[in-house]
Amino acid sequence: MTLRLPRRAALALLALPGIARAQSTRAIRLLVGFAPGGAADTVARLIAPRLGEHLGASVVVENRAGASGTIAASAVAQAAPDGATLLFTTLSHATNPFLLSGLPFDYATAFAPVSQVVLWPQLLAVKNGFPARDVAAFLAHARANPVSYGTPGNATAQHLVAEMLRMRTGARLEHIPYRGGADAARDLAAGVLDAAFMTTSTALPLLQANRVQMLAVCTPERLPSYPETPTIAESGVPGFALSDWCAMFAPAGTPEATIRRIHAGIAFALAQPEVLRRLDDLSSPPLGSPPEAFAAFLREEGPRLGEVIRSAGIRVS
């Protein structure tokens, strides 16, 4: 869901001291916790110019990769709460508190949610020649035989969704972690892996070339881009869903008016035709959820993912 402020409300925000005009005198730093060229970096650089246009300031994307996004998160946690330093991160923001200890900040209190920006839907795909063409047959086969599956690494959204499916169904799924989603996709196409959980953007080239078979999507509802592909939930595992995402946070203590102005800038960026076209190319639906809706989502999603991590004994490598 996106939000566009009424013109009167937008003008009122512009008149507030310390928000628009103060920010226009300096660049806003958007810290990305992952490497250049990755999914999070791509989306951050896509929306940054339009976000800056709305805020009246240049938005500079800085990559602070490493430690599952915590290097960038630590820098933002220590930044002044004035809207000049922001964090752009992923689902790892919700899982890191259950995986990491000894951090110099507390995920629960160090950040103010601004918006869940973009969704990265996941799907279940199998190699060509795999003896199952739907989820029911896949699960029946996986209960009787070990099935290898690849992901971009331990504790990623793809690993979590697979563990959720394994625990819900009793499937004998054997995890093969890779250094990235592209590596897992390559080995699936080569027949080295039986299956893989991937984002739709990673899988798209393989699907278009008929190098793998998609069995289901991991979203609550079918995706408009794949209307014939069922969800896992409707394929015998009710309520099953998990998607990766990217989102923006500000340091805790950032004034509410500043947060709402930044959110309005995100909504503005996501409404631009060139941004929407690029997100469609990436199979990444825009969200732009308001701060309070995103905060409510995190209150539910964090404990849900934490329980998967605890029950499956997942550790970061």
C-alpha cells in the first residue's frame, strides 16, 4: 500500500522548521547494509533520486556491507535523529536479534520504522526432470526421499521459508547454503540441486529459458506476474507464507513529522512510472507502507521468524 499526502498536508510539512529546509542544506545519507549491485542496493539507488526530489535534498547511497547488515545498522543507530542518516535494509533486520549477540545497539529500541518499501516474493522451483510437478507431489516425494535445496545462505529468507515448510510438513529437505542466490540458481539449472527457494527476480531468467520448473509461490496470494502458479498455502499447507523485503529506518528519536515526510518521499518515489517499470522488471511489488503499519508488521513478524530460527536451530555461519 502506498500513501500520497494531500497537497495541504504536504505544504504544512514543508513549513515545519528543521525538516525540509534544514535538510536541503546537506545531503541525506542512505546507508545500505549490503554490497553494491545486490537487490537492496538496486532498489535503494532506484528510489534515491526521487526521494531526494521530494525532500529537497540530495540522497547519497552508501554501502556499509558486512555482518548481515549490522555494520550499516550500527552506524545509523549512533547517528543524530534528524533525518539526515537513514538505514535501508532487508528482512535480516527482523531476524538478526535472534541470531546475533554482543551488538553495540538494541534492534528493539535503536530504530524508528519509516516504511516497508518493496516486497521480494519467493518461490519454490525444482530442476527439470524432478519427479513432481506440483506441491502435493513434491511433499510426498520429499517425505519418502531426501531432497536437496539451495539458498543464498544460512538464515536468509529462503532458508527460513524452507525450514518453515519442513517443520510444517515433515518433508526431508536438506539445506545447501550458497554465497548468493545466483549461485544456487545456477546449480539448480545444472541439475546439481533438486530444488531451490528463490526470489522471483532471481528465478525469472531460468523460467524464461525453461531451465527450471516453478511449483509454487510463497506469498499469501498468487502473484499477478504468475497468475497460473498456485501458492503453497492453497496447495495443502494453509496459512503458509513468507517473503523477503526491503525497508527504511531512521534513528530512534527522530521527530514524527520528519519520519512522515520521509515516508511521503518514499511514496512519491514509488509512484513514479520509471520506478514502477523497473520494479516490475525486478518482479518486486512496491509497498510503501506507513510507519505505523510497518511497526505493527514488525511486532508480529519478528517473533514469528524468531520461533522458526529457534525451532530449526538456525545459526549464522
